[in-house]
Amino acid sequence: MLIFIHGEDTYSSRQYLEKVIEQFKTKHDPEGKSVLVFDSEESTWESIVSALTADGLFSSKKLVITKDIIQNKEQRESLKEFLDAPGLPDSTSLIVYEAGPVDKRSSLVKKLSKEKYAQEFVAPDPIVVERMIAKMARDLGKKIEPQAARELASICGADLWRAQSEVSKLSHLVTDTITLNDVKEHTQGKLEDDIWKFVDSISLGNKQQALDMLETQLQLGTQPMYLLSMLIRQFRLLIALYQSEGADAALASTLKLHPFVVKKTRQQASKFTINQLKTIYQALARLDNALKTGKGEPKLLFTVLVDSIVR
């Protein structure tokens, strides 16, 4: 079985990925020993193809997950050749997971998109975001007024990671129902500004300022995974716009960003080398894995992150 998961709505795509993994474990491998995950930033094609072709040790079925392999040219081409040749063994299921939109002109993307289990998660429209916010509140045992859900949706836009973080925080402040007044009083709009400040702090080597920003956000109730997702997004943009050519407006149109964001990101990117940006991105990927696998308390893990990228 070949499953392709991608799209701009990374919140929903991540939920779907986790659902598929849990379904596989329930049916074939409760302990998850035959679930193998490969991040393209930290894995070689040799290790991936070995997992795809080797016999399972703990179960007759095996689930292999690649993350962001399409962004890696060498691995992308190798996977295309592999799928064009013998294909997958019957005992192996492969999930190709891409956290974000993909280039649909790619021959691999065209092939994967034709698969029966290909799933694209587009950015949700405002009405969908409102419904998701109401569901998030219900899942936490709370209700939210329609006006409050609408206001929060207008603040968060299509960013469901932020919506989840805000709903989680608000749910701890009320006994039953989140009101419009709760949203207006307690939904902070400074996270984006703090992300800019964090990048500036890193570029200047100001470790304490970077740590203070992260600690402030965690104290405000920002969920660690959401905070990390914002940092990952920002450094992806920094890498994408590093020494980019063309007008801010043209790049903004291509990347679907506000021209101000493009201008400021290009200015910040100029303060780094491309190797520095890639090193930081790899450190963020390690933090992502550490948070997901519960390798430590979030505040400590973020401190380790800053220590590793600011010398």
C-alpha cells in the first residue's frame, strides 16, 4: 500500500498521519516495532530502501514513513526509480508525508497523486476553521460561543496549529464556555513578533534574549509543538529566501505571503550563512522528534536547542 499525504494544512495532515499509524498498529503491530520513520534531513536513501525491502522482524506487515523526502532531490529521484521498478513488497506499506505544499510539476508528485490513498490537505476556509475551533473546545470538555469561535478564526486565519494553542490556553481559563470577551482579553497577537525577535537574537548571538522569548511564550500557554512549528516555518522561509532575486511583491505572490513578511525575512536571512540556516533547521528537526517522543520537559528541550545553535 502506498499513501501520499501533503498539503498546506499541516495540522490536519499531521492528525491524519497519526490516525493511519494508529490504525496500522491496532491491526498489525500494537507495540509499533514495525513502524519505521525516516526524516529526509537525517536519513540516507540507503537506510530508507533497506527498510522498504527487508523482511519484518516483529510482524508480517511493516509500515515505513518518509518525511519531506520530496524536498531532497537525491532521495526524491531515488524513490521515483524505486517505485518505477519492482515497487513495494506486499508486506510493506509506505507513507510519503510532506509537511506543506509540494511542486505538482514533479514527476514523483504526479505519480504519487494518482495513488488511491493520496490525500491533499488544502488551507481551510474561515467556516471550516470555526468548526475546527468548536471541535477543539469540545475535545477539551468546553464550549465556545459562535461569536468567540468566529473572532478566534479571524485572528488565526488558516493556521490550525495556532488555533489549537489558543483554544487550549483559553480552556484553562474558563469553567465551561469560552466567550467573545475571553478571546479578546486573552488571545495574544505577539507570537509573530516574538518569532522575529528570536531570529534576530540568534543572528546576534544573544542566547539569553532568545531563551527569554521562548520562556515567555511557554508561560503564556503557547503549546510547545505550535511554538516549534512557527520556528520551523520561519527558518524554512529564511532558507527559501536566502539570496533570493526579484522584487518583494513578486516573491510574495509566488509564496503567498505578505510583501512585508518577504522583505523582513530577506533582511534577516542576510545575517546568516546558508550553512548556519541549515544547521539551525536540522536542530529544529531534532527538537521536533524529541518533543514527539517525550525525551524531556519542553522548557529544557528548548534550552538545549538554543545552546546548540548559539555558541
